[in-house]
Amino acid sequence: MADALSAWRDAPAKSAIVDFVGRVTRPGSDFVPPAERVAVFDNDGTLWCEKPAYVQLDFIVRSLVQAAQEDPKLLDQALFRAAHDGDLAWFGRVVEKHYQGDDSMLREFAGAALHIAGAESTEDYAARVARFFDSARHPSLDRPYPDCGYAPMVQLLRYLEGEGFTCYIVSGGGRDFMRVVSERMYAIPPERVVGSSLGLTYDSGRVRTTTELDIFDDGPAKPARVWSRIGRRPILAAGNSNGDIEMLEYATSGPGPGLALLVEHDDADREFAYTAGAERAEQRAAADGWVVVSMARDWAEVFDD
Amino acid sequence: MADALSAWRDAPAKSAIVDFVGRVTRPGSDFVPPAERVAVFDNDGTLWCEKPAYVQLDFIVRSLVQAAQEDPKLLDQALFRAAHDGDLAWFGRVVEKHYQGDDSMLREFAGAALHIAGAESTEDYAARVARFFDSARHPSLDRPYPDCGYAPMVQLLRYLEGEGFTCYIVSGGGRDFMRVVSERMYAIPPERVVGSSLGLTYDSGRVRTTTELDIFDDGPAKPARVWSRIGRRPILAAGNSNGDIEMLEYATSGPGPGLALLVEHDDADREFAYTAGAERAEQRAAADGWVVVSMARDWAEVFDD
């Protein structure tokens, strides 16, 4: 039988994964019935590249720039100007402010997104995202965005499914943006994508988004959303940042076995090397025995070529 | 081959269902790929009996009564008193007030529910609901609650699954209450149950409910929630009340084929006969050609005996 995890080196992370899956699938005290084999994956930085900027942010910035080209008056607004100037730090502050309890930038952001979207339905939005993916390329890796998924992680999704697991994506990224990506890149269907979202409203046969933030799916919101959407505690969780800590903790706090995987970006040659935003997660991994997936050490290949 | 819909009479509703399923599963202009064959079902009054009161309300009232027996001071609160006196109308007014934009009763209700639940996790709550179902009986039908599901509708779920559909429950009932029921009675797993919910909070490995209403899953909220949870427009929807109108409309407003089923409670001999709460739905069914499922005419049996 071909190695289902051929993109992984015979190194600590692969051993830990294969050992765990063996324990929960074979008869014994750690056996978990297939229906309860739920695995959850963060997306940005865990399943695909998140540097130099989140892909969704690139999508939004390009949309803002285009809108401002068509209507230069929009440049009077700070975020259209930031997009026009390539000031991605402005957008980073949206998230910072949110965590400080101030959603004014977020609402501005949502309002602009909606200005671009007009009255489009969720289905029209998905079609627009799909068009973006048909042509957009990563700014430095010299490959289309749809080829920026991590080959070892996509293999892991398939390997787990082959072992009776059901895999979900649970990410701070926009749910309806990710759904388009997830189906194409990871063969994860839309009903198994959990993410951030603006509110939704229904009228006359169409569902549309509102300007109100419904959920920012990060940190402690992740396990809460996992329960609301799945109704089970996962037994495997993978992430790469501080925003994934609670989800990884949840998967390893049940009465039975649980595995937490923390992807470490330590491979400047093949991808990027950074720890910013993952400092607390690294500490928890060390303290609690979470499995660290070092891109440099554990992955035989990073992208599927 | 045995008739997969043997609990249905050879009458208009069965013909309409079989015709529709044939059209979307056979090659042709109405063909729908299996991944897009999503069917959504209301629960109370559509899949199981909702009279003389919602089963969940009975569960809550019994819990309130028990709590008041242990702590009589609770009878100073209107809703504990209503439960103690068997005044179910009080609880009906909770929903009425909600629709009038006044959630004060709803918050009182949620607070009481939380008082009963204490600091239990969502998993503990599920265990408590399961214990209720192990013993509780319908007040007049002389059968345990788990035997109050409609046999023709459970057959319909299995028939659709056999034809490549994925079936979801989308109900105004409490999501985490229904999940226990749905798995036992309908073999619908928890991840395919969408319903009303209090907020959720996460701390130290456990997900718990809050006193804030997160979502009341009724009316226009249903199609919005269908999108948020599934990310696809259903092609078949079944309901029985005014609160299902938008969901039925959504399923029949797509670019392709769609079927709306409206269950009509017109069988006082075998179940109940009532139209209250379904008046507008009946009008829409007549105007838009939705398929009316008359219990008296279309069902050979109502319950599985």
C-alpha cells in the first residue's frame, strides 16, 4: 500500500499522528466509534499559506481598489485609501481593535465589503469568490492561490477520512469565502466549513449578508462554534496560532483520547518563518504535550508540485 | 423491491414526492448532482407530534416543577408558578412577545432554564435530555415520546437518503434538545440539526450555555440559518406551520427544481386536527402549488406500531 502520508517525513509529527489514529481505530480502551471521530482544522497558516497576508484580505483589498478606481470619491474613506496605498497594517488593526472591544473599524470594514457586494445574494458572492480563484496568484511564491495549500495537510485530511474521521474546517476566515476554497482545494464540502460571518438576512427567496458582524470565529469562539455546528467534541484539532489555543485545548479535554497539532512556520526556504501570533500557542504546546508540526523537520514537501 | 414509502397511501402527496425525486435523480434537465440534493425538515408537527404541547416545553415544565419542589421560593417567579399550575399558555406568550419585539419573557425563561441547568456543559445537558426520553410518555396518545414520530416522514428521510439526498432538521426547537431526539428517532446525526439556541461560552475545556438568546430559528431565520450551516439552497423542504413559510419558499426559489411539502393536521382520530398557526402557510401552499400532505388522506399509518 502506498504511504498515505508520503509528504510527511518519518519524523516525530507523523509518528504521533499514526500512533494516535491507530489507537482510536483499533479495538481497545482508546477506541472511538467512527461517528465520533471528528477532526477540526484551522485554515490560514494551517492548511494553506497566510503570508504575506491572508488570501481573503488580498481578495478584499483587490475588490476595494477596483471599486475606488470606478468611484474615486471612495478614497475619502480610510479603508479604501489603505487598500489603494497597499497599507495592509490598517487591516491588521481591525482585528486588534476587535480584541480590545472596539468594533468600529470592523463595522467600517463590513460596510465597505457590503458596498462592494451591493445586494448580491450569498450565491452570487460565492460566484465572485470563485472568479477570483480562477486567476489570482500568490504575490511571492510564484504559484496560483489554489496551489498554496500544504500538501502534507491535504494528505492528512484524506488519511483521516480513510480512517473513518469526518474533517471540518474551523477558521477565523470568512465562512462563505472559505467554502469556495475548501471545496476546490481540500474537497471539504460547504456544510463542513465553520468560520467568521456577517449577519444573514432572508427576503423573497434570497439570502443576503448584512453589515453586522454575526461571529468572529477565533479563540474561545472556536470550540463554542464547533459545538453549535457539530454537536460533538472533536478528538483531533490542528492549528497554528494563538487563536487556535482553545480549540486545541477542547479536543484534548474530553474523557477519551485527543490529539492537538500545532503547525510551526520555521521554513523560510520553502514557505515562511515566523512566530508572531503563535507565542502563547507554542508555550501551551510545550506545557501540555501538544504535537508540534515543524514544517522544516516534518514535511518532505510543502506544496503539491 | 419493498415499497420504501409503504406508510404512505397511493395518493397525491406520495405521487408528487416520487415524481420529484425521479426528476432530480434521473439524467435530464432537472437532474441535480447528489451533493446538491439537500432536504430540510421542520421537526415539531412535521416529523413528530407537537400537541397538546411541544415535547421540549413538557421537558422544561417538568424540570421547572421539580426545581420548585426542591426550592419552593422559586414559585415567587411567574414562570415557575405557571409550570406548577400547568399554565402552558404562559409559555405560548413567550413566543408571541418575541415576535412583538419584546424578549423580556424569553430572557426570564432562559434564566430559569439556566437556573435548572446550573453550570452543566452541553454534554451534561444532552445526558439529561436523554434521561428524560428514557421514561417520558405522551400525555394523551398512550405511547412513549420516542414513539411519537410520524412513520411516513421517517420513511421519507430514509427514502431520500437512498436517493442520494442529505437530510437536515431545521426547527424552532432547541438545537441541543433536538439533537438527542433526532439521533434516536430519525437517525439524523447532531451535525445535521439546526435549531434555536441560547448563546454558548467556552472555558477550560467545556462549552456551556449562557442566558442570552443566540438565535430563534423560525420564519425568515430558517433559510438564513440553512445557508449559514449548509452553504447550499435546499431542493426539498417540509414544514407544517407559518414559521416554515420562508424555508419552503427558499427551497422552491432556486434556478432548478424544488419541492415544498406542507403537513396538514386533519386527523383527529389518529393524531390531532388543527389549523391554528398554519393559516398563512395553507394560503401560500394553495397559491404557489406547494404539496399539501394531508395526514388523513395521504398517510396509511401515522405512528410506527
